Amino acid sequence: MTTQPSPLSPQSSVLTPQSSALSTQPSVLNPQPSDLSTQPSALSPPSSTLNPQTSDLSTQPSAPKPQPSVLSSSQSSVLKPQSSVLLTPHSLLITGGAGFIGSNFVHYWIKKYQEDRVVILDALTYAGNPANLEPVANHPQYRFVHGDIRDYDLVVNLLQEEKIDTIVHFAAESHVDRSIHGPDAFVDTNIIGTHTLLKAAKKVWLDRSSEELESSSIAQSSVLSPQSSLCRFHHVSTDEVYGSLGPDDPAFSETTAYAPNSPYAASKAGSDYLVRSYFKTYGLPMTISNCSNNYGPYQFPEKLIPLLILNCLAGESLPIYGDGLNIRDWLHVDDHCRGIDLVLKKGTVGQTYNIGGNCEKTNMEVVEAICRLMDELSPNKDSAPYSSLITHVKDRLGHDRRYAIDANLITSELGYAPTESFETGLRKTVEWYLANQDWCQNIMVGNYREWIEKNYEK
Ligand code: NAD
Ligand code: TYD
């Protein structure tokens, strides 16, 4: 990257909300006027039908028992989130399971739910790494499928063959900087890919049960009917769909209007809308989680925290964009996995949950904390502090200033609370990278080297 001011830099007046033609009109992309985010929305939880104490659904025993349809579009033209019988996954399709969060989730699930079938679908892009799954690859319930989420026939076959009842959708192009250099892949995977999965889930879970309903009275209680809550499409999304916060703004809640700024964030927002639409239009049982920045083991070292750890080890500069005062809300990946588990098992169908770490840090605070840990755990041979490697470089285009998650909904409704503090989580993470040098060396080749050259103009 160069140090030239860019026409797209945040300083540029053409992109400020005050002057932009995009922002002066009620925009079709702005969910405020719709029922999506600002009203006591169709997706917001306060409706009494959502209260486990008052819901007619929750007066039933909690065993998974087919209910009169609350999701059936024949009864309601606008579907609302419904708490219902609890989902008990038995056979999961985990897309993007060879990536950072996906692989951590596979480890988490296999350890906690030994009996469940875990099928991973991953295209093994530069970010997918079979080594992330090695520790669980011999588990009897584990199956890895090398394939693309955009392959409709493959997905339909997998859903049928494995009797998948739960899709946990992580697969994505996930790096903001790459989306600035090449947005097309983000539209292809994040939007088209998510839509392909939705179409396949609808085909197998909904269309089949409708066909069965027509041909068989027994199928009235089909386990595959959407209202039975025995299937679920869980979409993993990001806080970046909400845009950027000012220093004193309240944290993002589930009702914050979408305002994505990067091609990555826009593609994730598009995928969120598609998931929502399949619930609203067809009754596909879904949940969405929008989480903050994750960190932990197996993260590809293009993202800030592993990049800084590995650059320390290599004695290379620690590149901090701009003034380094951008704020992110850091979430240890294990806490994220616990949050998704809660949403799957206890979450309200049709609902979005924000998952955060309650841990806002500036990038300077992050790099300084990593340098201190590295000084302690792997001191420089010449004893120079690692902080001497910190280098401010040209800012990212459209760099969001601050993200922060208001996790009150998942906390109050599902009992979520992060268990790692930044101090404990970061220490574990640095220790993991130090103990797994082979893993690091094996991925810091080829595509990774090319990316580093390109992004940092080495
Ligand atoms: P990652 O880049 O580490 O992994 C993505 C995985 O998806 C890789 O294994 C890759 O091979 C796979 N993949 C990509 N395109 C595919 C395709 N077309 N078909 C099948 N597989 C494909 O990403 P991550 O950091 O683990 O993020 C996982 C999810 O969480 C993403 O949806 C991301 O948007 C979301 N998220 C991540 C963070 C974070 O801090 N990492 C924060 C919020 C949300
Ligand atoms: P990143 O890990 O790319 O996550 P995201 O863009 O999804 O938040 O970046 C986290 C923060 O660190 C973000 O403010 C950009 C900044 N950053 C740097 O300062 N230098 C870097 O080399 C990278 C990769 C990120």
C-alpha cells in the first residue's frame, strides 16, 4: 500500500453521510423504515409469543414435538420470531469448517456432543486448512467433504444423504482488506453461496415435507416440517454489517440499522437479508448471529492478532493502520462457539443475536499487549522490546473507526456470558501460536506470502 491520500479515504467529503447522495434519501438499503430493525420489529423479541412463560408454544413439554404451525405462511403473511420447542441437533452440516472459527466450532462440538454427526463442507480456499481439523479427523462421527457451497446438487445430496437437521454456516470470504483488493469473490461466496445453501435447505427441509403432506396424512406430523423446529439454518455473520460507531455512540444492538462500509461487510449484509427472507417468505427455520472480532487458535495470520504474533517472531515490523486508535470488541473464539451453541439449542427461530466479548480495545492497546506477552514468553535475542517493531502504515480504505456489541439480548434470553477476559484469552492465544510453529510455517507460504507483498507493498 502507498501513503497517497485516496479518493475513497474517510476524509473525503464525497463519502461522508452529510454530503452523500446515498445517505440523504431514505434508502432502500436502510432498514430503518422497514420492519427489519427499528420498530418493535417482526424480528425483535418483545412479542409475548416469544416469552417462554407466556408462549402457547412453551406451555408444551419441552420435548421436540410437532406443533400447530406458527411458521406456516398460510396462516401468517409476515412471519414473526417464535420461541418454540428446543432444537436438538443430531446431524450437522458445518460449512467453512476448515477455516478459523469453523474449525474451532468443530472441535467444540465434537468434544461436547460426542454422538452427533458432524459433516464439514469446505472448498479449502487459501483460508481453509485441513490441518485445523487434524485433532478430530479420526472421530467416528466426523466426515470432511471438499466442495463448494455454491454447488447446489452437492449440498442437496449431502443434506439428504446425511439427514442433516442443522446447518451452521461459516463459509465465507472473510478478510476486509482482501475485499478491498478484489470484491468479486465476496459477492460470489458470501451472497451467491449463502443463497445456494438456502435454496438447498428449502428444497430438502420444506419442499419435501410439503410434498409429503400432500401425499400422506402421516406426514402431517413430519419431523421435517418447518414448524416442528427440528431443523435449523444458523447463519454466522458479523458486527461489520452495522457500520462504524462514533466514540460515544451506543453499542450495536439487534435493532441497529445496517450500514455496511466495506465490500466484505456489504456482502455479509446481503447474505443476512437473504437468510431473513427465507424465513419470512418460506418459513425456513433460521437464526443469525452477528459477532465481533474473534481471536484464538487456528486464525489465518492475515488478521491482526496472529499477524502481529508471527511478525514479532520473524522480527518484522508490526503494521498498524493509520493512528491505531480504531476500536474493535474482541471475542475469544471459544466464547463465540458457546454463544452459537446457545442460539442453536435455545434461540428463538427467526431471531438475530449479537455476540460480543464486552472488550473494546484500540489497535494500539492490542499491539502493546501482544508485545508485552511476547517479551515475557519469547524474548527477543537482543532483548530489545518487541514494541520497537510497531510501525504506522497507510490507513485501510473506508476503515471503520469503532465496533462494539451490545450482547444484552443473548445474555438475558439465553444466559450467555463470555468466559475469557482479553488478558486470559490473549495469553492462551500467544501461547498457542508459540507452541504450534509447524502449523504457522506450513501456511506462511505461497498465497500468504503473495498477500503480504501485495497488501503491505513489500
Ligand atoms: P476464514 O476465512 O478463516 O474461513 C472461511 C472458510 O470458508 C475457509 O475454510 C474457506 O476454505 C471456506 N470457504 C470459503 N469459500 C467457500 C466456498 N465457496 N465453499 C465452501 N467453503 C468455502 O473465516 P472465519 O474467520 O473463520 O469466519 C467464519 C465466519 O464468521 C464468516 O462467515 C465470517 O464472516 C464470520 N465472522 C468472522 C469474524 C472473525 O473475527 N473472524 C467476525 C465476525 C464474523
Ligand atoms: P482485522 O483483523 O483485519 O479485522 P476487521 O477488519 O474485520 O476488524 O483488523 C482488526 C483491526 O486491526 C482493524 O481496525 C484493522 C487493523 N489492522 C491493522 O492495523 N494492521 C493490519 O495489518 C491489519 C491486518 C489490521
